[in-house]
Amino acid sequence: MVENTITRGQARTYSPVIERFIVGDEGPSKFGTGKFWVAEDEVLPKVRDWMVEPGTTRMLWISSPYDPGAMTSAHASALAVIAAAWQAKAPIISHFCQRSRRDELRADEESAIDTGNWEPWKRRPYCIEPLPGDAPGPQFCVYTFEPFRGDRGLSVITTPVLAASMVDALDDSVVPPKLRDHPSSSLAAEGSSPAYVIKDMPGKGKGLVAQRQIRKWELVLVDYPVMLAHMGLFDVVGPELREDVLDRALRQLPEEQQGEILSLARSTGGETVEDILRTNIFGVELGIEIPHLGLLPIGSRINHNCRPNVFWRYSVRALAVEVIAMRDIEPGEEITQSYVPLGLSYEERKEDLKNWGFTCTCPLCASSPKQRAASDENRERLQDIYHELNDSAAGKSNLTISTIESLTEELESLVAEENLEAQLLVHYSAVARAYMRAGELDAARRYVELCEYLWVQYAGEEDDYLAGMHQLRHELNERERKATIDGRYR
């Protein structure tokens, strides 16, 4: 039985049961060049009817006796349904098949041409396929939706399947009240005053500056994308065709938004829209973790600092970015994020930031060589501690409880010195697992609870992002259960 509350994390856990019966390349080629149990002729219309008929159940049920270690009829049926769903052009190809709403299905082109109705899209999608000289890849289309999050528009360059999967997220009603009513949200009532102002920053272009005190964990900004572009577009489509698609995505937006986009910073010197995208991107996802470049009208103004005061998280369901304070921010202080992973050395940060076309002059990078070397040494030591704890958790070494305590105190001191509190989530999970391995379950529970608190603060409360937290709690529960059975834990 498959419940309709299944999360991406759970799907990843169960999907290998089916995936081990698929032989072939990744993606669509599994249905072409790979060996597959293809649906029989009568299966396809039945699956198509199930997807579009409003009177049928939302769930498709497949049952069969379970025969461990063998290819069962249940496995074969599930695989056949996936193949049939693919052939039927279902918007979501999943091991957990759920009937899609009629308006989510890819539009019938002949009917749409006759009626001129391309709902929910503003106009007919403009589609391209890689040219013979380009790398092989999927079809990409430009989809524009309007109005989006108030009186704005959104252009999306992605595959037809992913475009269909995001239809529900286009509705303003899916935005939680906390985000919808935030003063910075384009959906908020007029007259709301955000906690920041946009100002010219010397040597940086424009940036966000706090106009009042902002407390740690406070939601600073809610922003919605104006453009999304599938990462594959930049890998498999040639520059001329790519320029045409990106330019069309821009021109299909309201004129005011076009001006906002063209006013954003550039750094690579390439084609205008692509240069703006690459300079101002947020990495976001559509579907099941399919990476896209996201362009945000305000969020893209947040400048870089290697010791930032905000972080951001993205909601696939609401198509929204939340920017949250990592510490207290004083009035007049610039609001900054890190464009590169936290914890990198000076040379690593310098190399990664070449992608944005600038050399960082934040206080950490502008400090003396001696100070930078000391910071690098601290960061390297943090990595060493993390690996020591992980090795012990995996049974590759046997750290004593006193050693784990000492390493934990050292990492907490280094984290505070380097202003890397956001990394405590990762480090505390290693501490918790090391304590589990050593049999010190009370201490393990303490750090699991710290991880859970930090996980919600940084990742948010959407079910899809809680799988890692649930896994850590599950490991602790299993350890406690076994210890209780053995009489070693009460």
C-alpha cells in the first residue's frame, strides 16, 4: 500500500526495491535502450483513463504475493505502470504513481491551437531540442505564468514533465500565511515595511541594508522567482539557441520586471540574460530535486560575505525563498549571505568565487596573511575532528567517551571562533553517532535533540527536508531499543 503522504526522503528509501530491476542508463533512456517490462497494449489506455477521469480514485493500487529475492508480478506491474505513465506523458514519473489532475497534464497541442487556450500558461510554450552538434538531451520549453505572486510574472525554462509537476505551486493559495503576509512578500498588504532597504554599496553595486535591528532566526525576506532555468539547458544546448530561449523567457514577462532583471549585476561578459542569471543565481529545485537556476528580484541583491549574517532556504511547494538571520543584525549593517559553502579555506573560497567574477574583500579575506593562515588552520582542524567522529561512528576506530567529549568541546570552540554556527548541524550529527557507537545513549540523545532543533531552524519544517533528521532519530531509537532488550538501558 502506498500512502498519499509519502515524502521524497521516504521515496528515496524505498525506490531501490524497484530500481534494482531496471537495467540501462539514467532517465528516459531506461525506457528506450534499457531492458524493461513494457506495458501491454491494453494497459496504456487504462492508465491514461485513470489519470484523467475525475470519478476515479487518486491512488493506483497494485497488489501481488511477495516472493523475496525473485522478480514478482508486483514488481513487474509497478515497472509496467511506470513505463505506461511515461508513454502516456504523465507529468510525474514516480515509483509511487498518483493520478494527476486534468489541468496538470501536458496540453494536447492540436486542441490548444484550435482554442488558443494554453492554461495555466500565458501563451503557447516555445520548445527546442538540442541540435545535432550539441550534447544529447531532453526537450526544453519556455513557460510563462501570469499573474504570479501578486501582479508579477514567472518564466520557466524546463522540461514538459517538470512544468506539469509545478502547476499546483503556481497558485498563490499554497503560500503559507507566514510567508504570504510577511512585510517583504509581494502578496502582503500595501503599506507593510520590510526590515531592509536597497542601497548602493561601494564596489558592490546594490545591496540590502538593515533599517532596524533584526534578531537571530528572524525571517528577513520572502522572495519569489521571476525566472527559473533548468541546469541541463546550459549543458546540452548550444550558445545561440540558448540565447534565443533565455531572451524569449525575458520578453514574455511584464515590462517592469524586464527592467528589474536587466538592472541586476553582470560578471561573465557573456550573453546578457545568461550573464545576469549566472551572476545572481539561487540554486533551486523543481520536481524531485532537479536543479534549476533561480533569479529573484530582491534576493539576488544580497551580496557575499565569507562570514555572512543570513542564510536562505527554498520551498519547492510554495516556489518561495526565505532569507533568515543567522545572528543579530544591527541597523545600518549590510545583509550578506555566503555564495560558497561555509568552512572553506581562503584559497578554496577565492577559487570558487571566480564563478561570480569578483575577488572577495570581506573582513576575513582582507585580513593579514597571518590571520588568514590561522583561520585556515582552524577550519582544517574542524574537518579533522568531523572525520575522527565519523570514523568512530562507522566502527573504523574506537574513540572513548572522554575523547568524544574533548573533541566536541574543541569543535564548539573552533566553530564559535570562526563564526560557523551553521555547521553545528553537521558536526552534532557526527557527535551523536559517535556517542551511539560508544554506548553513551544519554549523551547521544542530547545531541540528536540539538540536531533536530537546528535542522528545523535551518531547513524548515517541510516534510521533504526532514528525512535526514528522522533518520538520525531512528538510529537512536534502534540503539535504545536494543540496549533496553539487553538490559543495558532504562
